[in-house]
Amino acid sequence: MSATPDPITTEIVFNALQSVTDESFVALMKSAYSTNIKERHDHSTAIVDRNGRLVVQAAGSIPIHLASMLGLMQKLLAKYPVSEIHEGDIFCANDPHVGGGTHLPDVNLAMPVFSDGELVGFVCNIAHHADVGGMSPGSMAGGMTSIYQEGLRIPLIKLFRRGELDRDLFDLILLNVRVVEERRGDYNAQFAALRLAHRRLLEIVARNGRETVEAVFDGIISRTHARMKESIAAIPDGTYRFEDFMDNDGAGLDDIKIALTVTINGDDAVFDFTGTQAQVPGNVNIPLNGTIAAVCYVLKAMLDPEIPNNHGVIDAITVTAPPGTVVSCVEPASVASRAHTSQRIVDVVIGALAEALPDKVVGAANGANSMAIFAGTDPRTGRPYVYLETLGGGFGGRNDRDGKDGVQVHITNTSNLPVEAIEMEYPLLVEAYGLIEDSGGAGTWRGGLGLRRIVTPVDHDCVFTGIGERFRHQPWGVFGGQPGGTGHFSVRTREGEVRDMPTKFGDAPLREGDSAIVETPGSGGYGPPEQRPAETLGEDWESGKFSAAYMRENYGWEVPPSD
Amino acid sequence: MSWFIGVDVGGTFTDFYAVNRESAQVVIHKTPSTPHNPAEAILEGLDALATANGIPADAITRLAHGTTVATNALIQRKGAPLALITTEGFRDLLEIGRQIRPKMYDLKADAPPPLVPRKHRFEVRERMMADGTPRIALEDAAIDVAIDQVEASGAEAVAVCLLFAFLNPEHEQRIGKRLRERLPQVAVSLSSAVQPEFREFERFSTTALNAYLQPLIGRYMRHLGEELRERAPKARLGINQSSGGLMSVERAADYPVRTALSGPAAGAVGAAHVARLAGKPDVITLDMGGTSADVALIREFEAEIGFGREVAGFPVRLPIVDVDTVGAGGGSIAWFDRDGLLKVGPASAGAVPGPACYGRGGTEATVSDANLVLGRLSGALIGGAMTLDLSRATAAIQPIADRLGFSIEKTAEGILGIVTANMVRAIRTVSVERGHDPRHFVLMPFGGAGALHAGDVARALDMAEIVVPPAPGILCAQGLVVSDLKEDFVISARIPLTEAGRTEIDTAVAPLAAAAADWFASEEIAPARRRLRLAIDLRYVGQNFELLVPTDETDGSAPNLPDIDEMKRRFFSAHEKTYGHYTADDPIEAVNLRLTAIGEAERIPPPAVTGDGDQHPTPVARRAVWFDGAEHDTPVYDRAKLSPGQHFTGPAIVDQLDATTVIHPGDTVSVDAALNLIIEVSR
């Protein structure tokens, strides 16, 4: 291996490598069939070195996919010695327990890149398939209590051997998923994106030489590592603890504890989740790699948002959790809704570091991946429909400004579907879509507000499914900031009665004239309410986002008499 | 005698490109911009241009104006106090938007606050359904209550944004009419008039931006119009829009949001014009100035048009020339990141203080400083009006060189390598997004800095050919002179693409065609210059994204809709190009019908220039220039002295008033009949 390349060569080659992941990201997005990939961009691309270390991840990649890239390579290199990895092979896995994944819909692929017969590294991508089989369409529904119900489990396999697709294996996979043509299209898009990345990485190797490129891999990781270590060293030494509770697992178990002890010692950081609830029957368990990804997200977001996403970040910290807990689950735990847990891990890490990093932390966010699903038969066409939406909510107050109202938070950033698109596509009417009064926790800087959406079926009866979190455990504030409002599902019947719904439920009847009311949690405030600037209080009131009672109780502020 | 003049107002300079209709004589002029009142520079420059070239006031028959007034007002948030009237239950829609954060990992990066504060967003009880029928009728009393609220708010402009108004504008129109009766001094924008397309947030946002700009742009247009009537009484004034065509001053005052991204559009139109003259149908443009570089794709001599953009953080849904911007310009600053890697940009020294070599107080190393150190940039800019200071450039780069342990020249080459890599990455991503391979395109650099870097960029992208236009620093003003008058009409209508749907499409197109006919008449466009282009947003049923599928252009009498099978074929081919696949059997539907009416500009052929017979031009100077780590003794040519048919081989530098072209060793250059430099990149 050649000497460490200079900062200019490293930057230029790094830029070219980023271009490879960006291009294959776009190519995958454009040629996929699933709306999930095309529109919501629930996919990632990466380059990994020959030792399985992540070198570059596409800028648009989503945080939790870091975990799957990591897991995939661990499993691959454990199963196959380099002598059994060949030009043209494509490896595939999705299983969270034996395949390095985090939930079954994420299908992870890797392809080795050779130059002069030497393994240079791998190009990888991940795509969330709209269905991977199992007991429920979409492979994501609540109520599943074992991985076997959630879909087809793919351990680490060679789907292509020396450029040849293993048709038998592929047939087996496709037989086990719904809407097979769409799934085949998504796989083909993933294969094509791998080949593009493979070709482009080889061009970079040809231009710069294999040794330089490999040295740049090392240089990027070690520079990022040093950069992250420097940020960690700036955190005051000490032991920091925090815990929070998820409402329930959707399968009968309430109050799921997530406990964390962070120990900072110089530039060492240990995140120990000992004390966390044992894994649960419901599908909110998450494998350890997913927990590591959530911790990495927080560190990047709090310490250095511009730091590159590569192994240098992962290597800079230690994350431990007893196997068999909800944050380090083992077979046969069900995991489909691990995004809720991931969001909560983020809040817990932020909570733990509040004392150490007072200027960086934010109040607890809506802490959920709130989901509302409407299904029925369209009276206009006689065809069945399913409309699924994930809703944002409050984002916590910050040290120098208020939180954000009605946004996706932390590990997710998917857009809503326009009201006009919903109503043109489905026999549904959106009666209202807006911010929830008083749902942001008061504070020197207040928390953001949750969202309310009211939906009614048009000319037919349908069913309504809701999956929520922070319906009982409020999003907390920091440094005296007040907690934000909880989420809430309810149905207002055509008779005028309002019926409360549970946190997680499936297929509740919604008749013509009934309305489903979906309310997502707000978020916590930052700092004591009494220090909120006086002029801001007048603006709070004028904005109409807060009631007179809220203003009085939290700030002792009275509505001025109108003239 | 009659003159056509293009005026492009940039951040630093206001450029003029004037062409004599009869003799095809071209004169250009540059004057410093006056950002506090852009009209000042226009009027002064016009006077100077007319005086210097003996152009009488009434000989100016056409004046095309590209303006950044709207763009700047948005960036600086200097628009009017604004109110919103919207459907009951949806007051927060403008604020929630698509519920996404601008940056995934940055806890402090926020979307800009909405243009209308929540207290000035007023709801009216009304509701249209997805089939365009009212579910809740709008009462007159409710309108008056909302207007009372608008009046009390002190707003100078109102955006009226109701759900499904694109299908049935009746409620919006009643509110608009009543607003004009009761509050005649307040500007009004209706979402059904600004951009009647589905997807409410983007339509509302576009409408709010339009209302926000109306009072300001209205004043500007009136002022400019009055002043110009004295200076050029016979001139037809056209305002450039973001789609790359001109509109009348009156329409610009009503729809100012259409000018918000018009700057880069003029460049793309100018580039398309040059591409036509050079006979190069497929071009990637690289418009590099002081702070950024704009990249656009030209296919078959036409700049590609897109429909979704952001301006100052707000989405705009309008036809807009598809330009992507990278933070890479002559003023881009070199700096060390926290991990010790050298980065260049996006921060820029801008025009003030400018690069260190400008001697205006800048001390940080910039791309221009690196170019000067390497001998690529001449010591004098703009015909000797400004000299560049090599010692200051060297001093700025020295600390970086010291930290790296490199020579000054190696460091400077590194800075250029990085800025090239930034542009290359952007061009690659843009190309993949649109389904193109850059190797099949010709690179056309312009702007002050484009031609300095084109050789590096073309090499990195394996592009074989570069075309440098005759006046690369003034291409936007040139583009304005050749811009067509243009008006876009759109209607949202979901219609199956089947034989049965054909009649529905024809019915839906009819009002668009009628509106286009009215427009042709009101703009007094001669029948021979009228063109119509119908295009349809098509998608597979159930998809949530559309592809714009054009039909063939027709003369102004009626739009042309080819048969359904042909439309399907075009959709399949667009789907294949964009997404890599298509399915022949799945049902397809139309979502939007778009009709573009064009009043074709008069094309003035370039003046016939003959060579002086010498095939090899004579250098005006020689100097040492660095390429690939070594000094080369390099001839310098004066662009003004090059003539058609001449050719030479790099290394070479071509200097001109507003730009410098760098020819790499081994590259060959020829001058074509339109005075373009055609560079063949050596491999």
C-alpha cells in the first residue's frame, strides 16, 4: 500500500467516489418500480472497502441503512473467504437476525470490484421493497409477533455467481412476494445500479491506480475517524444516564423501557443500553446494528452535521446492549416497526447528552413514525385501495430558537401526499390538515407542534388502521422546558360521538359520515418558560397556535384587553 | 435602420448586446449594475450605447430585458406585506408544506418562515371536491368577513388559494372580484390564474410568491416603461421569463413570479442559439461566474424545461429552464475542512472584496488567484481596465502551500483540480437524472470563468469537444435578443389515454387554444410567426409522477394532437429514457395539458466575416502557463483578431474583453463561420 495521499488527491478522488454513490443512488431511484423508492427515496448506495468498512455513502441515504450496510458486510466476509468471492458475484440478504439487516423489506445487495485480479472493495445498495411476503400486504403491519410472519427471510446468499443470475433462487424469492412484476423491477433496478457503480469505480481505479484508490479509502476513514474523535474529546468527561418509555409494543405489552448510560473518557465514548426492556412480542424490536446507526445519527447531527458518513464514525464509538433486549434483539424477534424504536433511541441518546452538550441538544421530538392507513373498495371503480401515510409532528425546542412545527424528525424525512392527490386517487376526503394548538411544550424556546388530519370516506365504508407512539409518554423538554402534547387517534361518528382509539390498532370500521381524527405528538421545549422573551409571547398569542389558558399556565401571560 | 437590444442585469454588471437588423452589426456594452435601482444602470447604459454607436432613439425597435429584481426581492424578503385567503381547515398548509426538513442531519437548518404570517392567513367556509363540484358552497357573507380581515391586516397583496381551484376556479374568482371592488389598491393573485395545476402546496406557494412580488415589480415595470418611452419610443419591451421566452411588461407586472428564475434562462437560450449556429444539437452548458456555475442541457437545439424548482427555499411550480447550480466560481474560496482535506467553495469572495488578486482587500485564496498563479488568467481583465496582482494571489495561496508542503503552483493546480471535481460531480448527477451520458454532448462554457475551466471539465467527463461562443461573458444579453415571445397555458385534467379519452382531451385543449389565440391577438404577433406546442403530462395509472410528452409543433392556427398510439409510443420512449423501462400494457392517463404559444423572434444571421487568408493566427504575446505540473511556453491570441477558418494547437491562451479561454497541450482549435472556437480535446 502506498503512503497516505495528500489532502488534494484525497479530496479529488473522494469527490469522484461520492459521485459514484450519488449517480447510482439516482439511477436506482429512477429505475425502481416501488413508489417507496421512486418518490420517498427509501434507498441507499455505498462503497465499502475490501475489509468491509464503509467508505462512502450517498448523500441522500437514510440513517438506518448505515446499519444494514455494516451488517451485510460483516455477514459476507464471515461467510466467504476472499478466495470464494469472484468477479460478477452479487450478494443478497435481508434478514435482521442472520443476514445483517434491520427489517425484511430492506433488501441489501453487494457486488465485489476487482482490478488486476485483486479485490478493491464492494459497491452496495439497499432498497425498501413495497412487499416481501409474510402474513400482511406491505410486510409492515402491526400485530406480528415473530419474524416468520413478517415475510421471506433471506440469509446472505450469492444471487449472481460470476455474472450469472441463479434463476432458481430468484424464482424462489419472487414466488414469496406480492405484486411480483413490481418486485422483479425493483431487483432489476438494484442490479443495474450496482453495475453502474461497479463500472464507475473501475474508471476511478483506472484513472488513479488501485493503490492510490485503496490508500484514499484508508485516508478518508482515518480522517473522518480523527475528526469524530476530536468532537468526542470536546464532550466533558463523565457518565451520563437517561431512560424513556415507549407506550407499548402493539401486542399487549405496555411501557417499554429504553435505558442508556453514556461514558465519555477523553475521546472514548461508550453507549451502554444495559437496563433496557427484554425483547418484546410486538414488532418494535431492533437489531444492535440498527441501534448503532441511531447513535451515529445523533452524534453526526449534534456534533458535526457535515462529517462524511463512513466507518470512521462507527469506529469512533462503542455501543453495547445485552443480546435479547428490545435494542439488540435476537431470533425470532419481529422487527417491522423498528423505526419507532429507532426514533426513541435517538431521543434517549439526546436526553443522556443534554447535561454534557447543553448547546447542542433539543427537546424530545414526536418520537414516532406515526402511521395512518385507510383501506376499502373504491365505489367509483369497484377496485380495492390502500392509502398509507406517515405523518410528521413536533421537533423539539433548541438552545437558540423554537422547535419546528409539523415536520418529519430525525431518522425519517419523507414527504406527505398532497390533499388533492389523495382525493383524486382515493375515495377519501380530507376535512382538515393543520397544526395542533398547544401541543408544543412551553420553554425559553418552545417545542414544535404536532399535526392533525381529519379524513372521511366518500360514498362508502372503509377501515382505518393507526400505529402511533408517544400517546402516553409525552415528549419531554430539556433544562426546564415543558413536555409537548401526546398523539391521539379517534373516530368521530356520524352520530356525533367521539370515540378514542388505542395507540396501535388495525382495521377499525369507518363508515360513510364518520371521520378519523389523526393527531401526532408535539415536542418538548428548551429552557424555563419564564425566560421566554416577552415580545415572543405576544407573537405566540397572535399566531393562534396557543390558547389563552396555555399562555397563562405556562408563562403567566394574560391576553391584553382588546380596544 | 432598426436595432434589437438585449439588456441583462447581473449582480455586478449590466450587459448590453445590440444587433442591427439590416447590417447584422453587433455592438456590446457593459456598465456596473445599480442594485438599489436596477433601472438606473439600464437607462445610463442605453444612453452610453446609443451615443457611442450613433443609434437614434427611434431606431430601437425591440428591447428585451432580463431582470433579477424579483429574485433579489425574494432572497432579501423585501416583498409586500401579504395575506392569504384559503379553504376552511387548511390555514396551516402553506406552513407545513411537504412536512420535510431541508437537511436530514442538521438540527438547526430550517425551512424559511412562510411569506404569510399565520395571523394573516384567513379561512373561508367553502370546499370543492376532486371532481370540481362544490361540497360546501361559498357564501357572499363569508367573502366579506375574509376581506374585512385582509383589510384589517394591512396587507398590500393577497394570495387566494383554495383546494381544487385548478378544476373549478369559481370560488376563487368570486373572492378576487370582490377583493378588487372593495380593496382596489391591494394586489390580488389567484392560484387558478397563476398556475392552475394540481398539488396544492406547490400551487399555493407559487401563488403566494407571486402576490408577494406584485406591488414591487408592478412599480418597477411602470417606472421602467415610462423612462423607456422617452429613450426608445418605438421599442417593443419584452421581459424575460424563467421558461426562456419573453412576456409583455403588463404580464410581468401581473405574474412577476415568472421572472424569479429568469437569469439563467437567458443564458440557456443564448447557448441554444449559439449551438444552432455551430451546428451542435446536444450541448451541456457551463455558465461559470464569480460565485457559482450553472449547468443546463440542450437537446436538439432546445434547452430542457422543468416544472419544479425552489427559489429562496420556496417551491415554485412553473415552466422553468432546467438549470442546476454548483457553488463553483472564480471567487470560490479554498479552505481546509475539519478533517484536513482541502475544499473549494461554496463560500465565495464575490465581487467585493473579490479574489485576492483584485487588490480590493480580499486575502483568501480563490480560484481566480490559482488561475493567475498558473498563468492561465492574464494579468489584465476587461481590456486592461483592471489589472490583477500576482503578488497578492501568491500571498493568499502561500499559507495553503505551506501547510501542504507543496509549491505554489502545485497548490494552485490542486485548487483547480478540486473546483473541477465539484463541477464534474454536478454534471454527472444532472446527466444521470435526465437519462443522458455526458460523453455524447458538446461542452459549451460561458460566463466570465467558464472557458478557463472547460478543458479540465471536458477531460474529466471524457467529452470530446468544446464550443466557446464569440462573446462568452455576454451570452445572456445575446440570448435575450434572440428570445421568442412565449406564453404557457396549462389545465389539469385526468383523462385516460385511450381512443375514448381522445375526445375528452380535445375538449380540454379547446379553452387553452382559445386563450392562445387571444394572446396572439393581444400581443399583435404576425400569423407567420405564431407557433403552438402542445405537451401532455402522462403517467401510468396509480403512479404519482408524470412525464412531459410533447406533440409536434404547429403553426398558430391549432395545436396538434397525434393519434393515441403515437402518444403512447412517445410516452414509452420517455419512460424508458428516464426510468430505464416501460410496460406496454398498463393503462396510461393524462394529468396536465400544457399549451405553449410562441411568437417567434426574428432571426438575424451572423455577419459574414471573412478570414484574412492566413490559416494560422499570430500570437500577440507568449507567457509561461502551467499544465500537469510543468511550465509550458504558451502563445497568447487576441480573440478579436481571430477569423473564420483559422486553426491552431494547444497549449494556447485566447484573451478577449470579457473572458479567457485556456487551450490544453495537444488540443486543437478551429474558428468557425460564426466565430465560435471549436476545441477538439486530445485524449
